[in-house]
Amino acid sequence: MAGGWTRDGAVNEQIEASIQDELARLRAHRAPSGESAYDCAECGEPIPEARREALPGVKLCVECAGGRERRPEARGGINRRGSKDSQLK
């Protein structure tokens, strides 16, 4: 059953797309794997052996990784402009 200006299933498609976007974002930020770098990819400083062994595939030193985690990440939100609720306000 379509509600308002949408076709059947449009709301479910939007919800599914939002879930898939979030899953893709989470998968991209999983723990690294593969061969670790010996030098940091950002600052060029050596990565300690203990860090390379603890996190296989690590490419950043502790300092650069911490700085990257503190930076805000731009994320796509839900497009509410076309919804009935936003048009009623």
C-alpha cells in the first residue's frame, strides 16, 4: 500500500539503502589486515614492532591513528526533504 506520494515499497527501499550505506561504512573501518608497514603512511616515523604484531596490516603510527579517529567524518544522512512530514512543517 503506497502512502501519500510514494510508490509501493519506497519506504522499505530507503530504509534498506540506509542500512547498506552504514554497513559499508563499518566494513571500511574494520581492523586492518595483511602485511604491516614499517613506517607510518602519514608522518613517515617507524611503527613499533609491538604495534605491527598486534595489528596485522597497520599502516599508521599510534599518534597519526589517534588523530584520524578524532577528526569528524562526513556521513550521508537520511534525505528527509521529500517526506510528507518535512512538507507539513
